[in-house]
Amino acid sequence: MSFLTYYLAVINFLTWVTYGLDKGRAKEGKWRIPERTLLGLAAAGGSAGALAGMLMFRHKTKKAKFVVSIPALLVIHCVLVGFIAQWSLK
């Protein structure tokens, strides 16, 4: 497996866990993880983990910037990975 595969697996798992932790903290009324961190993890390659966290934990599903940006980031990441995979096969 390539470095990219490992990186994407780790960043998506970390992002998914972070969304779950933030949802748990929201329910308990505790200190929250900043939205900038949640979006930053998604932008750093964790968009699939972010979308999974949003859907599984029902977290940030009413915030327009998450509902729009996370799926958009996922599409961008899929296209980029497709280009990288195509380029590496040459």
C-alpha cells in the first residue's frame, strides 16, 4: 500500500473519531472542538470520515457550511485521488 492510502485511512479515522467526540461533548454541555478544527481535518483529506461522522452521529447536519462543504470536499478529494492513481499508473 502506498503512503497516500495509509494517510487517507488515518486522517479519515481521526476525523470520524473527532466528530464523534464533539457530538458527545455537545450532548454533555462540555467544551467543544472548534468548527475550524473539524473543517480543517476534513480539508486535510478526512472528508469521508467527516461525512460518515455527520451521518452516523447526526452532528453538524443543520449547519449549512458543513452540509455544503463536506460533500464538496469529498468530491474534490475523490477527483484528486483519481488523478493521482491515474498518474502513478503511467
